[in-house]
Amino acid sequence: MATAQAIDTGEYKLFPSPRNRHRIVFAHQVFVPYPYALIVMDEFGFQGRYSLFAAYRLKDGKNGQVASFELEADVEIFNRKFVPD
């Protein structure tokens, strides 16, 4: 089994989702404190590129996920449509 390379941003330790088309940490990010929520990014209808990462927030040791977006407008779409299960 292959292991994902961790990305350390200084704020988070990130592990890319295997479903990502892009394994880029874009400028606009949203941390959600739900490490086990199933987030299907393709269903949100974003305009730009995006990626999803399992995340460990370094400042407080909290696990969750980081959704990363190329366009700031997509952050608003995510915040409006995301409902944790």
C-alpha cells in the first residue's frame, strides 16, 4: 500500500486525498474539524481548481480536513453547502 507524502505548511500537516485531481495547497483554505466526514468535492460545483486534505492543525493538535481553493468565491460556495454528516 502506498503512503501519501505529508505537506507541512507551518500551520497544518496535510495528507492529500487520493481523489484529488490537484495536490496543490491553494491560497484560499477552510479547516473543518470533522476528520471522518465524507466530503465529495465534485458535487459542490466550484468554478476553479480545488483540493482536499486530511489535516493536523499544529497550533492546537486538532485533526480535521482542509479544503483548498484556487478562487476565493469557491470558499463561499463550500461554506454555504458543506454540512457535516
